[in-house]
Amino acid sequence: MTVRVRRAYLAFACMCSCNGLATRARAQTSDATAPTAFHTSDSAQRLERLSLVEFSVGTYQSFDSTKVFRYSDDVELLPTSVAAFMVEYFVTQYWRATFVYDLPLTSEQRVVAGKFEERSLPSVMSGGIEWAPFQFVLRGNTRLELEGMALGGVELGGDARFVPGLMGRVHLSAYAADTTGFGVYLGVHHMFVVNRVGPLYGVGYRF
């Protein structure tokens, strides 16, 4: 009787050991085949952060694009100061609807053959699309974006001509909360037909 009990006990112990080994093997196999999870929730939140609206104010020094890099001894170009007000609506993280109002603060001035010439420039209201394909999350809550805009507007006054334009910006923003933050930008603004081009810089607020 004692021998039978011992044999039954040994058989039960072997079964338990085999079941334990099989369970461990299955667990190791499932761990090996499971996708690796990286704990980058903070970075993901920064990358997926999406504002709804950005309002920015800037200025640029406008030059006659037909004369830039075509200077002669008889022509001297003087920059025209222009204020630029922009509102951007974030359709997606990378695509935005953009509205721009360009307000000349000074007249266009140049010196030709020793004679001073001056003319007033009308303001321009434009709308268009913006694409920000390159976005980089820097240290903390800071993001760097490379942006391009295609614009179409009209002169408010003067000949009321249609004015297409292009704008490129490097935008650096620092977020204080999930969707709000301040930013600064630097770029180039070129308006065809009215033939204006110049460096652009300013500040913005996203919310």
C-alpha cells in the first residue's frame, strides 16, 4: 500500500512539474512574439498636440522684386516697412487655412539717377493654405516647424488687382499647456503682380 501511495505521489509531482514547464514555455513564447512597447507617452503627446488657431503679428522690409539683385549705380532701393497680421486655422496638424493682411507703414521709396521717387502702396488682404511637413520636437515642450504658404489676395485700394503670393517660415513655438503656446518665426514673403519681396519676422500665439 505504501509503495502504491509513493508511486501515485511521484506521478502527481511529475505532472505538476510538466504543467509548470509548459506554462512557462507558452509565456516566454507569447512574450517573444508580442510587439515591443516603448514608454514614450510624453513624446507622443507632444507630437500629437494640435492647436486650433494661431494669431500672429509680424513685419517685413519690402523691396521691389524687379530690382532686387539688379542694382545699378543709378538706382538705390529703400525698404518699405509692412505690418503683417496672420490668422491660421489648424485643419490638421500639418494643413492650415491662412488669412493674411499686409499693411504698408511707409511709402515705397527709391533714388533713381540722384532723384528721389516715392509712391504709396495699397494694403493687401490674402487667404490661402499652409503646409508644415517638417516638425521637430525639441527639448521640453518646444517645437520647430518648417512652413510654406500659397496665398491669393486682392489690393484694398488702388487698382484692386489680384495678388498671388508665397511665404516660407521657420517657426519656433513653446507650449505652456497642451494646446496653447507662444512662438517666434522668421521667413520670406513674396507677392507677385505688386512685385514685393522681403524678410519676414514676428511673434504668434496658439490656442
